[in-house]
Amino acid sequence: MIKIEPSILDIDASKLNFKKIEKYVERVHIDVVPKGKYTPTAVKRIRTELEKDVHLMILDVEKNIIPYKNAGASIINFNVMSENVIEKIKKIRKAGMKVGLAINPETHVNVLLPFIKKIDEVLVMSVHPGKGGQRFINISSKIKKIKQMNPDVLIKVDGGIKESTLRKIKNADVAIIGSYIFNKKKPIEVIKKLSLKHVANNVRKDIIKMINKASSGHPGGALGMADVFTTLYFDELKYDVNNVKWDKRDYLVLSNGHICTALYSCLARVGFFSRSELEGFRKTGRMLEGHPSVHIPGIENGSGPLGIGLSQAAGMALGSSNRVFCVVSDGEQDEGNNWEAVMLAAKYKLGNLITIMDRNKIQLSGNTKEVMELKNLKKKYLTFGWNVRSINGNNLKQIKKSLQYKGKKPLMIIANTTPGKGVSFMEGKYEWHGKAPNDKEAMKALEELDESR
Amino acid sequence: MKAGRDGFGDALLALGKNKQVVALTADLSPSVRMDAFKKKYPTRFFDVGVAEQNLIGVASGLSHVGKIPFTSSFGAFMPGMCYQQIRTTVAYNNNNVKLVATHCGIDVGEDGAMHQMLEDIALMRVLPNMTVVVPCDYNQAYKATLAMAKLKGPCYMRVGRSKTMEITSKRTPFKIGRAQTLRKGKKACIIASGPVLYDALKAADEVGNVRVINLHTIKPIDTRTILKAAKECKKIITIEDHQIAGGMGSAVSELVSGKCEVVRLGIDDEFGESGNSQELMKKFGLTKEHIKKAL
């Protein structure tokens, strides 16, 4: 999975809301061209938590290393065809930054060979450097060759990349994108759309880390629902992190509270509370409890005992015209309380109630088919007077599409998910419903997630 | 004579003027006296059918979006069928839900043991954040309902089924948490909750020099008044239409703990049975004769 790195070559950085961009990506690309606007002073003025990845397309690289270091650069890139490459690499390292070598479209990859083990990143240009808005030159064969030279080096591609060209460079680690993002009316929306998969992957990493650190928790369902929660919090729900009780907000009721790590990760990453709270999961005296409680900003209901959430969501939908989203699990369809709420929602025509079921076919002690077979859930909900949509719960586009709803009946979205999604040894296994990965298992899981990035 | 549940129903109707007040029941509207509210404010009345767990969840959801839900059913069904939901969605979430259980106690009569809820005070008073009120007559049930609407947070009120004697008047003050001393005395002290207060007063008047306290609020309990009685009286007798284990008598015993003798009158660790309400009271030891004997 390729990460997106927005490039601010042609635009005015002072007009950008970096706080919003920080939700989706980790780095920003800054091109320094002769007589260009990104002098060290200008770069210093950019206040952001994003890593500054600076490409010095100027003659005097060495004189500019310290000034850009002081401006906050983490990585300095310069062209492999420069003079004194080794000297420059040494100086950049001495200044405490990472080194990237840029290679033009017409330059052969072998030029990198003398330096490939000495650098951190390779910047593969897919246009002729210096000006935005050029057409993409296909350099995908270079990526494979560079990986063979040094599998540890990070490969980033810059130049004329659009969403459709990402496929062509899928083996690269980072795609640097400028005009495709910033020529649009809503650049942050474009960044979001391109990065959502990566965000969901970050959520998965949070889940593994939280549960491993706490030595207890429920990874299976949480990993399976990471895509749904990512879509909800980054791409659908209406809320205000600065006014948590905003009366016009969409409500989200989590009924199967044990998968709360997925929710906590999203709440932290969109800004309801600090990300530093995540490592305190389940710890004495810390905010994030093993199951959600109402003193956590962004949580609407305490949950844990199954079958109760839909009732509460129905009550909210009954008393308010706001949208109410409810997440339930397939296991808790065993509880009678759930069906009482189903009947009530149909009776009172709760069209503002949108429920998403984590249909992962497992529960604590086994597969749902063996413990308590649920048979045809779609038919059941239809007969009870709901509208039903059935989707792949691990497909971001399908999730987003299914949430677009206006109707007089309550909606059930049966999200078919793989429990433990993203971690090969957890996928599909009910044993991982409530088992915490030990340090070795967690490390293996994070490696897999990092590779899929 | 009027029933406690009528006091609730009439007060609920009066509260209907407040647009945030909503009423919910589980197919028991006539019995819990919600019909008048239902007729006058149909868009603010909800019937969930015979589904008490859902009743609680929905009430919690409604309170979360700013409504003041009054939720009513028989004690045997609420908290009987839905304790977890009350514990999690009302008490733990600290939601502003008002639970009114009617048909509590042996007083239920002919319907028999299964419908005679004798354990509800015990169940409800151990929940954090819960206020527990047991009014003694129609007037007090009316005032308690109004008081609950004003209070922020989870509230539980229990009433019986029968029409009972009028003990307080429309002018008798009522404040949640403040016990009422209705008779002075030092020989002994009877603490009563609910309509059995009537028999307590009768017994005290016949014996003389016996203090009588109407402990309408079990939680938060009026520590001062009870400890004063423990200090000044030779013994305390508690009486309630409820198990003697865990109810008001136990709450008083916990508080008094060794400072003075406490005799708990009520249902002694058994279930009820079918029969005429008054006759059952006699059979299970809830009359003035039993109180006099304990004195």
C-alpha cells in the first residue's frame, strides 16, 4: 500500500490547514527551485507536525544543508548526478537528517550503485524536475531494480501522478503528488481519498499495539472493523472535536463494546483526545477503559454487555432528527434485546437509524454457525421491516457507498468482514476474539501491517 | 382512598406541559396509569410492547438526546427483566431516566407470587447514581413524581397496586432525601416506607411514646434523622412490603450498626402467594398487630 506525500511546489503554504492534512499523511514534500518561494525562512514558517521532505533542486546544496535543517527539514534530497555526492551525504547525515538521492527520468538506475547502501531514500522523478503539472513518465521498471539493489531503501516517486497512475507505481513506498491534489477545489478531500487505506492501516497498528501493551483486549473484531470505523470517522460522520456535545452531530453508538480499540484509535486520530492516551488502554487511572465509558470524549454510551446498544440507538433516533449510526456484531444477534429494538425501530419508522453489523461469522467460543446459527440475516431483517444492504466490510468504497441513505425504514448494513483482517495468523480465527498478542506475535503483526503500509 | 400509581399517573399528566417529558411503557399503559398522558400527548408516548430490556435502552437513548423519560412497568418486569440494562445504560451512563415500578409488594394480591416483586428496593439501592423513593400514599407519589422530574440523574420509585389510606395531605412538604418524623417518642421508633406507614402510625398511637419516621427516600438515606432515632430511642422497628434482606430495613441496620437494636419487619425470605391483598398483609406479618408485638 503506497503512502501519499503532498507536494506544495506551486501553492501558498500559508493558506493550507496543516492540522487537517496531518490526519491523513505523515510527510510533506517541499521543492526548492532557483528563485523559488521556499527559502529556508519560508520553510521555517510552515508550522506542522508533518515531516518536511525537502528536495534541493539548486546548485549550492552544501551551503543550504544547515539552513534547511534549522527550518525543520527531516530529509534532504539532491540529484545523484551532482558533484561530491559522498561529501554531501556525509554533511546531511552530520546535520542529523535523512538522505535522499533524486534520479531524473532519463538517468539509468545503475548510477545509484556506488551510493545505494549509504542513503535512506531514492527520489525517482517521473517528470523533468522543476515545474509542476507535467505528464507522468513511466518509470515503474526502475522501482523493481532499485529494490533489488537495496530492499531497505525507501522509494518515492514524484511527477505527474494521479489516482489512476498509482497502480503503475504500486511497488514504490511513497507517491509525491502536487497538482493532482492542489488544483482541485477541495485539496484536503483529495488527500483523504488517496490516503484512507493508509489511515485504516494505521488504525490496525494502533489496535495491535494497544492490546499488546495492555496484555488483554479483543483484536479479532477490532481489526475486522478498522475499515468501517475509518470510513465513519474520516469520511462520513458529522461531528466537532472542539464541541463534543454539538447538538447537530451524528451519533455513533457502539454496541459490541469489546471492539473499542478500533473506535479509540479513530477518535484519537481525528482529535477527540490526544494520541498519547492510546498507550494507557486498560491501565489503572488512565482514560481509555477496556470497554467504552461515557467520560471519554466522543463516546455516546457505555457498552460491553451485548444486545443493549441498538435499543439505545433507537431511543436516540426516536428523540432526535440527527442521524444515528449503530455498530452491532453478528454474535449479539443471539440476544433477545436486540430483536426487541429491531421491532421497535420498524414500528416507529426510524429512517435516521443506520446500523452496521460486523458479520465476521465468529464469536467467543467458536464460529457463529456452531454456537448459534444465524441463518439468513438479510431475510430476517427484511421481514422485520428494515431495509438491508450487504457489503464487503473491508472495502472502503463499498462501506462509503452503503452509508449514503435516505429512507423511511431503518437500515441494516451487513458488513461481511474478516476478523483479524491484516494479520495473517489472526484472520478468520475465533480464537483471536479476545486474546491479546504477546510481544513476539505483536511484532510479527506489525511487520505485516508495515509491509502493507 | 387512592392508589400510589394514580398519584404517579396524575403527576405525569401535569408534567406533560414540559415538551421534554416523554413516557414509555411495555404494554402496560392502563395499569401504570399512563393512558391520560398518552391521550393528551400522543407523540410523546411510546409503547415498546412486551419488551422491558428494550424499554430501558430506548429510555436511555431518549435521555441522551435531551428528553426526560418516565418509564413504567410492574416491579416484577422492571427491574425484574432488565436489571443489566438499568445497571449499564441508566446507572453507569448516569442517564436522566425516571423509573417507576408499580405493583410492588405483597399488595399485588390475586395475581400471585410471580407478580409480587419483593426484591426491588434491594436491587436498586445498591446501584451507584440511583435515587430510590418509596412514597406512602397518593399525595406523596404525586409530589415524588414532580420531584424526580426536577432531579438530574437516575431515579427509581416504587408503588403498589391497591388503593391505600391517605396519610399525608396536599400541603405536607416533600423533599427527596429528607425523612419525615410523624410522631415523637423515645420508647421505640418505627421506620416505615410505603403504605405500611399507615399501620405503623396506628400501632404507635395505640402504644404511646413511639416515634414514627416516614423513610420515603431509601437512597440517599437521611442519616441524621435515623442516627438521632438510634441514639434517643431504645429500639428501632423497620417495616416494608419487601424482603427483610436487602431492603430499607437492611439499609437502616447498616447505618445504625450496633448503636441500637433493630427489628426488621417485612417478608421473611420467602415468595408471596395469591390472595386478597389485606389478607396477605395479615398472613405475611405487615399489620399494626405485628408491629405492636415487635414493640
